[in-house]
Amino acid sequence: MNRKPVHLAVYDTLADWETGHATAYLARGGYEIETVGPGCEPVTSVGGLRIQPSCALEEVCPEDSALLILPGADLWDMSPVDLAPFARKARAFLDAGVPVAAICGATAGLAREGLLDDRDHTSAVSFYLAATGYAGGERYVDADAVSDRGLITAGPTEPVAFAREIFRLLGVYEGEVLDAWYRLFHDSDAQAYAVLEQAAAR
């Protein structure tokens, strides 16, 4: 199946653990994952992984993408101006009707950009986003992950729920298979594995 690629933002101090479930199973589901950096220079994750971006942020057009994923990073809090272009790109994606998924510190970046003012959303805790001065506090939901009008948000401890919402949005897994995937990786439910095996055999 010919699908548009999923674009994964990469920048210095990105949180390695937050997007691995999502990108691994998107790739298994037939999606190409393209890494997008501030430029074309390598970046280094908080875990010390050196990543060579596939392309620079300015080269990415929403119409050429299935989804933009924004991981958390220390820089979202330490130097938000450096990552603000990624939040502005998220606005361009949403304005074009292309979904965005943001986790951890990236939610603060979207809050500063005003993208959470009129959408249900979540993050690490409500007061983390409140510190940005955004106007969307009444739309904060205390949940593992939230999806509203093409925007997925999650906190730093919920990479599996974050992936689940991405799979649901893109139709990678559905129904009992999606539920089984979540139960296997979130709850270590061995019975869920059999459901996934049966689905793979079909």
C-alpha cells in the first residue's frame, strides 16, 4: 500500500523512550518514518543517541505527510524558542487537516503556540501547562492520552497510550486488535498476544 510517510521530529535532548512504540509499529504497518531536524545536522537524544535527520523542518509540507510526531525534550522547557518552529509547523499541519501527535514537553510547546486553547488535551500535569500562560486550562483532561480534532496529546509516562491513539487515528489497528496491543504492552497481558497472533495470521 502506498502511504504518505510519518514525520518524526528530532532535536537535541529528545526523550528516546516516548515514541519508540509508535514508530516501530507504524513501520511494521507499512509507514515510512522520516526524521525531521531543525536542519540537516545530527542531533543527540537525552539518552545519548546520535540521530541523522532525513530532512530539515523547512522542507516538510503537510500535504506530503500522514502525521507529525513531536516528542518531548529538555529544550521544550530550557530553551523553548529553539523548538518554537516545530510548534509553528504543527499549526500548519493542523490548519491543513493533517494530524499531529505531541507528548510530554512538546505539549507545552503547542500550548505556547495556542494550539491547545480550543482542543481537549492532556500532558504531564495540568499545572505544567498552566505555567506556559496558555488559555486552554478548562480543556485539560486528566487521562493517559487524549485525541481531539486531529491532535493527540499525552504525558511522559504514557508512550504506550500515545502509540495506541496514533494507531487508532491512522487505522493501523482497530477494535479488539488495538485493545489487545495496548493490553500486551501496557499491562503485560499474555492473553492479548494470542489475539495479535490471530490477527497477523488473517
